[in-house]
Amino acid sequence: MNYADIKRIDVANGPGVRVSLFVSGCTHHCKGCFNEEAWDFQYGKPFTETEIGLIIEYLNKDYIKGLTILGGEPFEYANQKGILPLLRRVRKELPEKSIWCFSGYLFDQQILGEMYEKWEETREMISYLDVIVDGKFEEERKNLGVRFRGSDNQRIILVQESIEQGEVVLWDEA
């Protein structure tokens, strides 16, 4: 897997101060995408143990609330395989940090409804996530008034609660 960027300090992609990993590779190609260069799976640099170590180091500060993974598309199968070693380490070494993930795939339909059954990597990845922001960016629904999203069709979903309850549970920012 390649990555486009690692932001040590990010306040735009989840609550609090976060570390963000932007993966490369996306097949959605949303019109008006803010990160079009990251559609290319070869864009950026290889994501290795060195980058995982850096992210762990960046996360290991009291003022850092958590990790956000976005892209590109983290739920592209090739990216799931690349992200899992990072998620394993974060959960083992820094279990108090929240993990958010942005995906153009719909959580209940495509991630749980298709990928979850097809790939063990999806099941494991989901087990580490606290929140998924799902849905493709829709330029005609772009809304600067919605927090942590680009368009108002996107949902902020509590992953573990949704799995436990068998239905989508939305994050309440209050």
C-alpha cells in the first residue's frame, strides 16, 4: 500500500487533535474530490513499518485524541491489508486513542453487507474502528455546515454500537 500523507496535527477529520493517515488508491472518483491525486494506488510513498512507528510516536502524546484514516479509500481491499498492521499496533499500544475512518462505501450496505462476509481483513479492520464516516462525496450536496464531512449525505457512524445493535447508530457530537 502507498500513502499520500501523514498529518501529525489534524483538527478537521474528527474530534480533538488527531494524527491522520491519507492512503493512496480509490476507485470511487467522486466529482469534486479534494484529494484527486490520491485516486492513484501508486501515488505517494510505500507505507512500511517505519511509517507505522512514526504514527505510533505521533499518537503517543497526551493531547492527541486519536487516529483518522482517510484517503484515497481505506476500504479498498489492497489498502485494508496495508492498514491492518497499524490498527493492530494502535489498539495494542494505545487502546485509549479513538480510531476514525472515512470511506466512500456505505457502512451497512457495502462494508457490512458485502466486504465483511467476503474478506477476513474487513472483519478485523472493523473490530478496531470506533467511527466510520461513510458515503461518497457528492459535490451537489457539499455543505460547509456539517462537521467532519464534505457533503450532507455522509454519515458519522458508531461502529461497535452499530454492530451490537444490528442497525446503524449515528455519532452524536453533543
